[in-house]
Amino acid sequence: MPLIVLCSSKSFCSYANYTAVIDSKQYVSNCDGLAGGKTSGFWKVSPCGSMVNWKKHRRKKAGLCGFVMKGSDGFKLSKGKPEIGMSSEEAIVALKSISDPNEAFSSFKAVAELPNLVHTTETCNYMLELLRVHGRVVDMAVVFDLMQNQIVYRNLTTYLTIFKALHVRGGIRQAPFALQRMRMAGFALNGYSYNGLIHLLLQSGHDKEALQVYRRALSEGIKPSLKTYSALMIASEKRRDIDTIMVLLKEMESLGLRPNVYTFTICIRVLGKAGKIDEAYSILKRMDREGCGPDVIAYTVLIDALCNAKEFDKAKEVFMKMNSSSQKPDRVTYITLLDKFGDFGDLDAVREFWVKMEADGYAADVVTFTILVNTLCKAGKIDEAFDTLDNMRKSGISPNLHTYNTIIGGLLRVNRLSEALDLFEGMETLGIKPTAYSYILFIDYYGKSGEPDKALETFEKMKIRGIAPNIVACNASLYSLAEMGRLGEAKDIFNELKKSGLAPDTITYNMMMKCYGKAGQIDEAIRLVAEMMESGCDPDVANVNSLIDSLYKAGRVDEAWAMFCRLKEMRLSPTIVTYNTMLAGLGREGRVQEAVELFESITHPNTITFNTLLDCLCKNNEINMALKLLYEMTKMNCIPDVFTYNTIIYALISEDRVNDALFFFHQMRKMLYPDNVTLYTLLPGVVKDGRIEDAFKITKCYVCEVRNQTHGSFWGDLTEGIVRVAEIDQSILLVERLIFEGLCRNDLVLIPLMKVLCKHKKALDAHELFVKFTNSFGIQPTLEAYYILIEGLLDNHLTEMAWNLYKEMKTSGCAPDIFTYNLLLDGLGKSGRVDEIFELYEEMLCRGCKPNTITHNIVISGLVKSNQLESAIDLYYDLISGDFNPTPCTYGPLIDGLLKLGKLDEAKNFLEEMVEYGCKPNCAIYNILINGFGKARDVETACELFERMVKEGIKPDLKSYTILVDCLCLVGEVEDALHYFEELKSTGIDPDSISYNLMINGLGRSRRIEEALSLFKEMQNRGIIPDLYTYNSLILNLGVAGMMEDAGKMYEELLLKGFKPNVFTYNALIRGCSVSGNPDRAYAIYKKMMVGGCSPNTGTFAQLPN
């Protein structure tokens, strides 16, 4: 006969029940724990304890009663208290010993009917599983109902066992679906079960399903508990689902549940995180109205939210209100205030709260001291921060790792890198080991300083030290790579991160999206969104903003708009950054109307929002609308900044509305200081309008302001902007005034003027200006000024003046650099003055100026042009025997020289040699080779070279095709020439007049006159104006073909177009007449040629008939 003992830890005593089969009769007996005993059936049950014993043993483990019953196996009932009570596990073992499910279920029910005895979760779950195995779903419903009635905890196993019995797969997540089947099978959940199931779902991370179960409970008229509502709200808070939280709040109130402090605090926190500060503040007021006074946590949460929203005055109000209430600030409140006001940089407020904190009995500790150090660092008071560190130690408080990291961060913010490194290196001597965050500070610094290699080096050092990179370290490393667009290295870190078991967060994905965006791989960036969601990392609005920006920059406007529209389904609220990104993108695309409509939908636009739309309007010629928006901006208490005014001034200057631009400039100066961009924008228009005096006064006022210390590039940028818009004479007038009045005393204002003059072939005027500024105004010219003028003089073939200026430069103490020497060497090479090249080269070496590749290329080219090819080749081999790295510009002159001497094989050998030295041939090299072989009438090799170039991935240019067409026409291969000419047009390259002329001439010489005339017509339809060569070619070939009438018409057209016939025109006409057997007409043309002042050549006499 088996023994069954059930224990309950919630009872003072355990009760034993037993079933025995004796003489085929079933008996049930129990012990009720009372003195005296009780008879049940045929059995007399002895007492197992008295109430006296309960007080003595109530804190001991339940299960103090035990019975052994005699069964068929001969055991006898033993009465009395056992030495050790039976545990729940032992009870389950006893229950498991009953092999018959009917007998087990009967025993289970019998125990349940006993007074003051409750089954445990373990025994109930065992019974459910046993019944499930035997397919007894109805009996399972009985067990579940018993659990509800006796308030036995239903855990995850309880529900999963029932789900299995009802053939529901997918685990607890399928609860919303399983509930329907449970009801149909007789499982009716009460309020406790619904509350418990909701909690189980939330604990398992199935928030959506928990809400569905909650909705079902409401539909069945069941009222969830306040605890359930709080749990659902917290889950919704994690998903940033404000709407659901506020709906839950309304629904609980409609059911008569009164929100408590905890519920209200959840609402305050979630509204605060969402930036809905007014709503959060109203919750606090409501708590007062409804008599649910806020506690310390509620006040602190609201203060935190207000500070995060930069509502520091309101945060102080709440703090004062808190002080005046019964809920006094605690240490957490003070830490929150110190931390938030410190982050804001309000050092005075931090000190004020510090005094109040100490007055309230909260002594400063390492946390508060570290916050103070952080505040001082952010205020740039690094030395004071070090003093605070000393005070800390004097107070007996040892700075911790966070304190040192804070000071290192402060030093890096003010670019005191060496001190930060010293402090970092000295930390370990103080017994403080740096963590990943310590390294992150340096990684972040290097990344933001544009030094990604040092950032990666620090990242590697951290790993070498045995510090496992955390997600923040990886993100900091990715930042620098994302900014530089170094996708390959970013992918390596990203993949390594995932392999190490770290889960990328939204920031990681955002960095990778930036990298892909900068690399133009937008589809890969979009793919990352799907990857995020699959890995359980919900995209945040920053990820979406990044994608929208990348899509706009890639010109994929509709996709950007679609991504914006997807925010709602992703349960994300657009931020002001989202709207600003959208406006900027629409502005770039010129979609003004859509930008305006989007702007009107924004509830709280900020200054950047207004500026973005203003920029859109101004760049799309909607200046009047922009001015209306500016006035609207001031009405909405959104203060215009310098960018706002610069945008308006730019638009007005663009429309030559100088008076209006000046008006807004003076309006701006009443409130703001103009910046460099303001002057760059305004002054070009003012000078262009001839208002030199106004321009001078504005510049003088700007320069004289203490806060505007003009940096080195200011004057150059300003003058460059002015001279780009205004006439050169007007620009010179302003610059002379600036120099004369002493506002600028360097040549930065002179250089842009000389650049423009030299560009327009007015090198003499530039030289005159240079002399005036240096001699009359005493400006000391720099190397850049000399270089620009020497270059301009050489381009205008004023070689002697250029060399005199070079000599003057040296005597004035301005040492030439490599660029100056290269410029002069190139000039000598082009003029064939080879001896002087080597003289200058030697001078360069004597002055300690090291030649570069360009220098050597110039010398080699100069030697080739001076017919000293062998010397050029010798120099080349001398150079490559050293550390010289040849470029295509090195080989070009050498190959060209060899081809012109007919040394075709040697030229081709140089091509192979290029590849051996790791110098990849470019299009220019192949053009030289194709031209050389073509002119040597080896068109087969020329065509092979062309095809080789294409196979190597080098795209032929217009010159490539033109050379090949010319060479093929030269040897009469007109059909092949025409094939390449058509290929030229199919590649998207537009033929020019030269390529058309060569093809027309080739067709004409092959007597394909109609095709030549067709090309002539096509040429004009493409907008290419025929030149004298075109007409000469057609006149000649028409005449030779005996079509003198057409040749004459072509001649008349030539005159009508304003071209003056040359000797080749007349020769063509004379030849045509001679071929046509009209000698008189030929001599008449010859006479006309002579009268017109055109001298004949040998060809003329060869064409005249005898």
C-alpha cells in the first residue's frame, strides 16, 4: 500500500491523507491536527500533534505529521510524529508511485476536499502532466479550476502543459490563440489567472501578446489588477509606446481603479522621455488634485525629465515645490540635479545645489565629487577640476576610475592630449586599472579629430591589454571610420563584433548605415534595417533619419519619403531632426510646395527647421515667401540666428536687391555679430553695385570688433568671393582702400586679383598691380604671389619678364619651392632651352630643393622635345636605378619620341616595361601608341592596341577614337573608320568638329560623297559648327568627283558663314575646275585668289592646267 503525504509551506501543519484498499473497500482518512483523534471508516486516526506544538514549530518546515498504513503488503499503520517532515518533492514522488491515473486523480481530488489543505504548484502540475499523457483534458480542466479556487500559483509549466494537451504549438507566446481553445475545453480563467498569465507573458518578453490577453480579459468582463496595469505600462514604456500607456490609464480609471503613485510615476517618466514635458507636468498637478501626493521618486523622475528637455527653470520650480512638501529631496534627487545641471554647464546652479545637499545632511561622496569635476571640465576649468580632485583626497574620499575618466575626457575636450595620456598612463600606479571606457575616450577623440588610424590603433591596444571591447568601444571606432567613409575597415569591426557575441545596438547600425551611405551603397544600408529587426534590435528614429538623409543625397527622393511614412508603422515618432532632414532633402530636389506642406505639419519647429525651409525657398527663387517666413519665425518666438540672416542676405544679393540685403544686415547687427560667411555673402553684391565706401565701412567695422579676430584665410576668401562677382576694377578699388587704410597688410588680397587677371591673359596688368602693391603700399609678397605671376607671364609668352621676376624673388629673400622650379623647368622645356634646364636643375639641387617625380618628368620631356631622345632614355634608366617611381607622364614623351623616329618595337617594349615597374598605362599612353603605329600605317597593331586598352578596363576617350578614325582613313580603311566613328557615338561621347572633319574627309576621298554630305548635315544638327577645314574638304572632294556645281555652292555657303578662304580653299576649287575640263574657270579662281591677297603655294601651281 503506497504512502501519500502532501505538504504545504503555507500551513502551520501538514495534513496527511491516505487511501487504502482493504477487503476490496476504499477508505479515506485524515488528520485534522486536533487533540483527541478522529474515526474515519474502519480506521481510528491518532492525533499527530496539538495546538501547543504549532507555536513551537510554526517556523519549521511544514510536514510534521506522518502515517504509515497497512496495506496488502502487510505494512501497519504507525501513529505519531515523524522525526523529519516530508517535502513537496517527496510528496510528488509518492504521487508518482501510483501508476493508475484514475487512482492518482481520485487521491488528488480527495486531498483537495479536505479542509485547510491546499495543493502546491508542483503537485498540480504533475497531475496535469499525468492527465495530459493519458488524454484526459476534461479532468485537466478540473485540476486547473482547483488551482484557481484554492489560489495555487499557475506558473509557465502549468500553461505549457495545458497548451500541449490542446495541441497548441509555439510556447507561451501563443496564449491569445490558446485561450479560445481553453474555453472550449472547459478551462475558464478567472481574474487571478488572467493577471498571472499577463505577467508570465511580460516576463517572457511577449508584450504584444500580453496586451491581447488583457483585451480578452476586458471582453469577458474581468477587471485586471492595478499591478497588472502597472506591468503593462512598464512594458509599453520600454517600447516607447506612449499612446498605449495613456489608453491603459484611461481604461483602468473607467473600471474604477484609482491610479497610485507608482502608476502616475510611470506616466511621468514615459511622457518625459518622449519630450512631452507639458503632459508630464500636468500629471504631477493631477496627483495633487486627486489627493495622491507625489513621493520622492515621482518628483525626481519629473525633475530628470524636465532637465532632459532643457526646462531647467521648471526643474528648479519642482525642486522648490518638493522642498516645501513633506517629500524632501534625497541623495538620488540631489545627484540627478547635480548631474543634469552639470551636463548643461550651469556651474553656479551645481554649486547652489551642492550647498543645499550638505545642509540637508547629505555629505559629498565620490559620485557627487565626480559630477562636480565633470561640470568644471565641461566649463573648461580643468585646473579647478584638478583642485577639486585634491579637495576630494583631503576629505578622505579616493577618486575612482570614473573620476579619472572624467578628467581625461575634460583634457581631451580642450585638446590637452599629452596631459590626458600622462594621466591615463599613471592610473595603474595608483591601483586603478583602465577599462574599455578609458580607451573609448581616446578612440572617440581621435575619431572626431579626423585621425581614424590612431583610433583603430587604440582599439587594438585595448584588445592586446586583454580588455574585451564592449559595444561602446566598437561604436566609437566605427564613428571615425563612418566619418571618413572607410567602409572596408568598418565592416571588419562590425563582423568581428558579431562573431564575439556582442549584439550590435542602434548606434552600431547607425554608424554602418552612414558608412554604406557615404560609399553610395544605399541598398546595403536599407538591408541593415531588416537585419536589425530580425536580431531583435528595434530601429530607432536616428537610424531612420540616417537612411532618409542617405536616400535624399543619392537622389532617391520617393524612397526617402516612403521611409518617412513608415515611421508610424514602426511605432516611432518623427523628431525635429527627422523633419529637418526631410526639409533639407526636399529643398535639394527643389520640391518647394511639398517642403512648405511638411513644415506646416510640424507642431514645434525650431530655428534649424526655419533655417532649413528658408534655405530651400531662397535657393529656389522664392525670396518673397522666405521673407514672410522670417516674419512668421519671430512671431513664434523662434529667434533667428546668423545662419538665418546669411540665408536671406544671400538670396537678396543673388537677385541684386542690395538695399534690402543691407537693411537685413543692419537689422542683424542689432542682435547678433555677423560672421565671415556674412561678409562673404554680402560684400560681393555691394562691390558689384559700385558701393565701395559701404563695403569698406562694413569690413572695417567687422575687423575692428574684438570678437572677430580675422584668421589667415579670411582676406583671401573675401577677395576671391568679391572678384568672382564684381568687376575686376571695382574689386581693385576696394582692395587698395583696405591696404591703404591698414586693415590688411599682407598679399592675401592681392593673390585673387592676380589670378583673375592672369586667367584673362592680362599678365601685364597683374604685374603692374603687383609692382604697385609691393613698391607703393609696402606689401611683402609671398611665394604664392610670385608663383601666380610667374605662371601668368609664362602663359602669355612674357618669358623675360617671368625670369626677371624669378631673380627678384630670390634677391628679396623668398626661396623658390619645388612647384616654382617645376614651373620654370617646364617653360624651358617647351621653348627648347635644354641647356638652361640642366642649369636650373643644378641650382635647384644646390639650394637643397629635392626634385620630385614631376621635376624629372619635365626634364625627360624637355630632352625629347629638343631631339635628345637618347639622353632622355639614359636619364630615365639612371632614375629608376634609384628610388624613382615612374608615372605615365614619364613614359609618354619617351614612347612618343621613339614612335616619331620610327622605332615602333622599342616604343612597344616601353609599354611592357611600364607594367613591369607597376605603372599602369592610361588612356593617354595608348593614344600615343595608337597614333604612332597608325601614322606608320600599321593600322592592324593600332587596332590591337585599341582593343587591348578596352580589355584592360581603360575607357577610350574622344581622342582615342579620333586618332583611330584618322589612321584608318589615312590608309583607305574607311569602312572600319566608320565603324569606330559609330561606336564613338554609341558610347555616349559626343564627337567634335575634328572627328567629323576626319570622317567626312575620309568618306570624300573614297568617293562616298553622299555619306560625307549626310555626316555634314548630322554634324550641324548636333550643334557642331563646321569650320574652314570642313568646307575645304567637301569642296575638294566634290570637285574631284566632278560635282563642281555643288562645290561652288559649298564655297558660297563658306563665304556666307563669314569664313575667309585660304590657299587650300582656292587649291580645291582650281583642282575641281581642272579635273572638270574647265581651265578658264581654274585660272579665273587663281586670279581671284591673287587679287584677294592669298599667296599661292606649290600645290596651287600643281593644280593649274597646263
